[in-house]
Amino acid sequence: MNAKEIRQNTLPELQKKLAELKEELFNLRFQHTINQLDNPMRLVAVKKDIARVQTVIRELESKDSANA
């Protein structure tokens, strides 16, 4: 997932995606703890996706508050 794809979504869609990513990160951390994680680099990728989504959400919120 790249920033261009993320920016095409609306704010509610982004918030839903953020919740899904956080849940996935929780599950990956749990799998990592009990040594059942197949691809440890997936943890890094999910963290980066969360950061991208949070950045776009913050941009949209600041743009909305500037227009109000």
C-alpha cells in the first residue's frame, strides 16, 4: 500500500483501515511472541502502513480545520 492509494480514500474509510491494521499488528505480535510468525518483516510493513494512514488522516483533519 502506498501513499497515493491511501489518499484516494475518504476519512471514514481511512479510520476503518487504521483499525484493521492495528488489529493485524496485534495478531502479528501475538504470533511473534509464541514463535508462530512466518514472516517477521510483515511486522515492519504493517507498522509503516499504520504510519502512512495516520499521516494522511492527520493531513485531512488539518485541511478540514483550516477550511472551517
